[in-house]
Amino acid sequence: MIEVICHISITKNRNSFLNPAKIELLEEIMKSGSLSGAAKKLKVSYQHVWNMIDEINRVAPMPLVVKQRGGAKGGGAVMSGYGKKILNEYKEIEKQVNKIIKQINVEINL
């Protein structure tokens, strides 16, 4: 069976903005409420997660993730309203692309 697989990457001025790895990270941050929790779940270093979020926030017109430094009550990270909107838009794009890819896969295997 021949199969077309598509990974969606969004760039801004040739800088990587969103891709499947970054989307997975954003989803884990939403679930765990922290960069360290997301890093553990994804089995990557905290520094790698920190750098990815810095890159996403730098390329975006507004921050997607708001980091809160540790302290007496601990730190954390939350998705901004803009971040939630962008995540939902990416998922919608992904859904539409996957419909087309599914149709293509049916046709090339007839």
C-alpha cells in the first residue's frame, strides 16, 4: 500500500513557528501547567522546552505561553488566550489537510 503522509509546519518570515513537535509541546503545557511537567512527559530536557517556547513566543505576534517563575508558590506556564486560539486554528488546518490526504491515499491505491 502506498501512503502519503503530511506534516504541517507553519513559518513566519522563514522562521519556524509551529510544527508537530511544537504543537505536542503546547498541548502538554496545557495539560500539565508547567514546562518541567511537559518536558518529563515528552522525555526532553527542561532547557529544550524552555528554548522551544522562547522561539515560539519570539516568532509569534503575541506570546502563546506565559511563563511564571518559581517562588514560594512555585512557577508554571499557561497558554495565553492567543495561544489557545492559534492551537485551535492549527488543529483545524490539520483536520482539513488530513481529509485531503485521506482522499489522496484512497485514490492512489485503487
